[in-house]
Amino acid sequence: MAADEIDINYVANLARLQLTPAEAEKLKPQLGQILHYFHKLDQLDVSRIEPTAHAMPRVNVMRPDQVTASLSQPDALRNAPAQINGLFMVPKIVE
């Protein structure tokens, strides 16, 4: 896509940006250069490269779940500032 074909105001609207006319004129050639670089990447042969979601392998660093005894209801409510019918009482936030 040539820089002449880029509708910078449309792209800015998609990005939820409000550009002045001077900013739009400054960014239009820059966006054209970025797109030109991406067209260079299209020329690479990636047929033997396996698709990945991340550049580095990611490993779950969390410990495995273990079943343990939970708090009893009186213990859970012991430090509650307010309770009613064995439940935590919280301020109403929806009107």
C-alpha cells in the first residue's frame, strides 16, 4: 500500500486518536514507512517455521492445586465488620 492510499484519519479513528491536520500530515509518511517494512517481511520464507504465540516458551510458574481444609463459617466471619444471617454484610453499590 502506497503512502498516498493511506487514510490517516480513518486509522486514527480506529486507534481512538484525535489528530490535528499538522499531526496527520507528519504521521502519514511514517505510517507508510512502517507498512513498507512489513511488506519486506512478506518476502521471507517462513514455511519451515512453526507458528508460536510467544517468542519464548512459557511455563506455568504456579504451584499445583492441593485440597486442604477450609475455614469454618464462624472462623471466616470472626473479623467481619458486619454480618447478617451468617453472611458478610457489605454496602449496597447498585441502586
